Amino acid sequence: MGIFIKNYKFYLELKKPLKGRILVRTFNYSEIKYGDLLFLEGEIKKPESGFYRNYLMKERVSGIVYFPLKLEVIEHHQGSFLKEKLFDLRNSMLKTFKNFLSVKEAALLSGLTLGDQSWFSSDFKRKMNLSEKKSQCSLWLNNF
């Protein structure tokens, strides 16, 4: 039996004197929400060349920070009020799915309705990629 540690990713807009958008990969950021102003200590690396770099360019990402040394919330509610409320609603729906449905049912419903794939098993993701249905599950969220 092995230990499974899930890592998370999120996009971060840099403030002056820096500018741009970076991808942050970390072990846990459950206390971080949309609109939070963060202090982050780590090395920003340029994406490697190839398909992944092209994908990140499409997402307007100019760098990646892998597992920052320090990540702290400085202030809350610094983003759009409406977006913050929409994210709160989305997270509330995900929590409700998780509380009232089995893991598999909650994963499927969250994928179909909200485009969330965080609960998908790696086997299910592989099958979705093979059947090219992945885009249909996340269509709503990506066009939001």
C-alpha cells in the first residue's frame, strides 16, 4: 500500500513590479480562494518547449512555480465580487454532491455540470481521453 499525495494547481496573476500569469503547483491550497492576495516564495521557471508549453501559452501562462517554499494569504476579497460569489456557489455545489452521493456519482455529476475533474480516477480520465468525451464534460466550465 502506497501513500497518495494529491497536488493542486492554480493560476496566479502577478502584481507590480512583476507582471504576467503563472501556474502554481502545491500540495494543498484549501484555504486559498478566488480574490485572495498571496505572498509566494519560490522560483518561477519557464515552461519547457513542446506541447505543454504551447498549452500554457494558450492559457497566457509565462512561468511555473513548483511547490513554493512559502505560500500565505495576505488579504481576502481583492477580486470581482460577482466572480467570488459564483466560485462560492460552485464550491458549495461540489460539497453538496460529495455529501449526498457516492464518490463515483459525485465525480461524474461534478464533471458533467461544473467541469470539475478533481475527483476523477486516473483510470476514468484515461477512458475519457480515449473516448474523446472529456471535452463534453468540461464544456460548460470552459465557456463560462
